[in-house]
Amino acid sequence: MMPPILSELKSALGDGLKIIKIDVDKNPGIARQLQVQGVPTLILYQAGQIKWRQSGVVPAHELKKLWNLKLLKRREFFNAFGIV
């Protein structure tokens, strides 16, 4: 469910957005480190610090709102969930 939303978001926001997908089944250590309890889990980072986190599907328009609020100065979006 998230891949089309993330694709839409990337198309709308361009190269300033970095999306990283992690398969938690293949990378259980990272999932433990990030305390991922369910998939999908979306995590937004700024300067290496978690600024926002949510489990479950998030609509593209909600993610765009976060982006437009300039939550992320460095414009990094980290997406840790079970679909690669």
C-alpha cells in the first residue's frame, strides 16, 4: 500500500527528497534498533534525529503537509517498512 504513495510523493517533491526502504524481515537488527513494531513504520529524520514517526499507512497528502511545514531542513525522509 505504501509504495504507490511514496512514488507519488517522490514525483511531487523531486530530488530534494530521499526515500530509503528497509525490508525488516531481511534486516531484523535494524528493525530492533529502530524499535519497529509494525509495518509500515515511517520515520522522518532531520540531522540524524527522529522528528516524526508513525506506524501504519499515511496518505500522500499528509506526508506532503509534513514536508511543506519544513519539518525537515536537510530534506531526508527515512522509510523503514517491510516492502522493498
